[in-house]
Amino acid sequence: MTTAARTRRSRRLTTAIAAIAAAGLVATLAACSSGDADASPQGSDATAHAPELRLGYFANLTHAVALVGVDDGTFQKDLGTTKLTTQIFNAGPEAVEALFGGAIDAAFVGPNPAINAFSKSDGKAIRIVSGATSGGAQLVVRDGIDTPADLKGTTLATPQLGNTQDVALRAWLSDQGLKTSLTGGDSDVDIAPQDNSQTLDLFKAGELDGAWLPEPWASRLVIDGGAHVLVDEKDLWPNGDFVTTHLIVSTDFLDKYPATVKELIEAEYQTADWISKNDDEAKTAANAALDKLSGKSLSPEVLDRAWGNLRVTLDPIASSLQTSADHGVAAGVADKTDLHGIYDLTLLNEVLKDNGQEAVSDAGLGQST
């Protein structure tokens, strides 16, 4: 690897670190000011509907429920008179920063950004109210890398410092005895957090050795960039089941407008149910939504591979959350946090019951524990 290439990577890493530090500052400030905001107003109407719901999600297949449900109008239909406004993000820390800054009310994000938001606000700012997706994340690498030992001296990408794939990669590398750094210091493997589309371009140009990415980006590197899978994250979890994406809501919004949040979850349920019963149509619909958001649809080969790697589910797979939190601590991007109270699955379980489904568990991390 040339000195110039390492310099460029170091600059990208420094920029990403600055961004996450800014997000952390916003989160800390929000925590300091949210003591009263997250308390339910005295005498508030539990049936009140918000005039607007501002929802964040990603242009990734791991956000298929949002992609399909927003695009086909299901979300707006179920929200009734509440205006749905959406915003697209590249990764979870960016979405959490927007939520802390008051720009959105709810977001589909991965486990580690939700954990960090909960931690930074002393458990006050957000609640996980539903699941969305399990699976769909892989470490894909160039030719010549076939074992963990082959990664020494390489540079790998993730979507953003502190996001779920970034944490998973750092934790896995640590388990393999390979050092990483948050500051660009001494490390066995350099990690360059950056936009997923940039990762694909740099990998194809030979400036990256691989990346730990959500779908469809892992499949794009494999199909379009000639990468191969070194680690499929599902192989690291019991029964291959872990949360990739779930729905978080501002506690303030949840307390003021539970009826609106329930309608959002109902829309999510109806969309997920349709996806489960119409697999081919669903992946085509998700691809069409990606085309509208990014200006480019996925090739049939990428779409089929990526779609087959994930599972849409409203179960937040709460049993996997503590492990994700422990990974964040081990990776050095999060402090150890008591997660009790991070879930409020009351409305989700009402929706499931209304639709003849069994309740899902919060693994003892809900509001009553």
C-alpha cells in the first residue's frame, strides 16, 4: 500500500471521527436538556394524533419495510391525518444526531446507534418500539484474503464510525487478536468509515481491501466489485438470528402521541405481512424504491443475493441487544450501559394481538423491569 493511499485513508478516518464526536456532543447536550421533555404531559390525551411524523430510514435493503411501506403509501394511509415526512440517512449515528437535534421523531436504525442514544441521554431520549430486520450484513474482501490473519496491514470500510457494522467489525477483529484504532494510531487493521457508495467505488479502484456492510452493499461489492465473503454475520449468532434494524422513537413523541406511534407500527406490520406473502413482488418493490431514492436500481443478481440474506421481522430480537452493547464497549466506541428501559413494546404487542399474532419479548429490558 502506498504512503499516499494511507494518507488519504487516514484523512477519511479523521473526518469520520470528527463527525461522530460532534454527534456525541449533540447527544450529550440533548441529555442535559431532556429531563422534562420526556415526561408525559399531565392530562395528555392518549388518543391524540400528531400533526406530523418525521421518519428517518436508509436506502438499504435492510430497511425494506420502510422502503416498501413509504413508497406504496401504506405508512401514510395508516397514519391517517398525520402528515408523514421522511428523511434518508447513510447510517445510524447520523440519524440519531438528527433525532437529538429535533429534526426527526422516529428512525429505523441498527442496535448500536440506539444503544448509544439511550446511553448518552441517561435512558431518557429514545425507546425501541419495534423490530424490522434480522441478518443482511457481511464482511466482504478482495482476492488474497482468506483468513483473519490475512487482514493484517489492510484497510476495511464501514458505513460510519460507531454504527452497527462498524462495531461488529471492530469486535470481531479484536476476537481475532487484531488491533484497531479510533484515532488513526497504531493498529493491525485500518478502518475507514465512509458513505457506502464511496466504499464501492474505492474497492473497485483497489484503494480498499474490504468492508463490513449491510445489504445491498455487501452484495454489490461481491457482484459488482469481485469481492468474496470472509464473514457472514449471521454465522456469529445463535441460530443466525440477530437484530440488524429496529424502530426507535423519541420518548417525547411517544409520550405525547402514542396513538400515532401505534399507527406507524400497524403500517409496519401490514407492510411486513405483505412482504412475507409476496416475496418476488416485495423485492421488486424495494428495488423500485431504491431506484427512486438513489437514482439507480440493483441488478437482478445483486437484488436476489442481497434479498436472500435478510429476514423481515417486527420482533426486535431483544435477546441479541446486550451482546451488541457489549461489542460496542469492547470496540471502544461506547460506554457500558444499563439497558433496562430501552424497550417499550406495549404498542407493538397490541398491534400483534389485534392481528392475531403472539406477543414478542423485550428480554427483560422493557419499561416494567
